[in-house]
Amino acid sequence: MSDTAKFDRAVELIDAANREDPNQETVDGESWPKELLYGHRMSDMIERFDPQADAAAKLAVRAQHIQRWKSPRSDYPMDRKGYHQWRTALYDFHAETVGALLEQAGYDEAFVDRVKQAVGKKALKRNPDTQMVEDIAALVFIEHYMEEFAGKHPEYDEEKWITIIQRTWRKMSPRAQEFALTGGIQLPEALVPLIQKAVAE
């Protein structure tokens, strides 16, 4: 099987898995399974940010939230410790899920392991693939989800928002930070002053 055929098959399998999401989101009048839409947005972003990225990076980005609804936050204690337990289990779940699909698509063990490391968020800041997934996720959050998140938390004051923005910013590479501030993404208009203030600090 050619590299292109394997890649296309892997994307099909990832999308089929995410098409099962019972949660729906409407964009421009079209209803999407939530995580299928997220995967498409992630792929769109990596094509804008780094169109020369290789197949492993692009598949890791596509699969970053694969079948997330199957590991709900409510399965863990609703405290800080429970949150970290959930995140750790979630990363492992995503990695194992995409790993099985990539094997099905015909990829070898080394390739599969590379994608699993990135999706599992291993060695952030040291593993370029993991950092790529983190960069793309942050850029997608800022462009597509930050304003919606703000609408769900009217109780957050300016200080809280600056903290949230700075946490997101710190996860990003300098290259992704520059991309965000130089027109690479559409910043949420209502939050631009807060973003500028958070970054300046």
C-alpha cells in the first residue's frame, strides 16, 4: 500500500470513529458530530501553520480528541486530583485508540508509536510531535472555542481570564505564539484586549 493510501485510510478510520460522537455542534447551519468537527479544524490549522508537516504529525493532530466522549470527566472525582487523573487516563485512551486504527491502516510499529507519543502528550517541549499537537490545539482553541468558553463563564473576572490565556500561551512554542499574533488565526474580537494584556504581562 502506498504512503498516500495509508494516510487516506487512516484519516477515514479516525473520522469514522469520531462520527460516532452523539454530541452535535452546528456551524453555518450544518450539524456536525462534535469531535469530527474538532478533528477537521485541527487538520485545517496544521495546514495553515505548517503545510510541510509529515504524515505522523498530521495524523496525531487529526486524532488528538479521538472519541473523547467515551472518557467523561464525570467518571472521576470533581476535584483537582480527579481532574489530573482524568487527563492522564484520557491521553492514554486517545493514544491507544488511534494506535489501533493506524495499525489497521497498515502503518508499522515505529510510525504508530510516534503518533501515540504525540497524542498521549509525552515529553511536551522535548518531543517536536507532541509540541506540534499542543500548538495546533492551542491555536484552534483560541480561534474557535475561547469566545464560546468565555460565554459559559460570565463569573470569571479579568484576572481569571488573564491567567487562562497565559496558561494557554505558555504551552505554545514561540513560533505558534508569533503565528497567533501576526494574523495566522482569527482572534476572538471581544477578547483581543484581554489577550493583548495577558501576552504583554
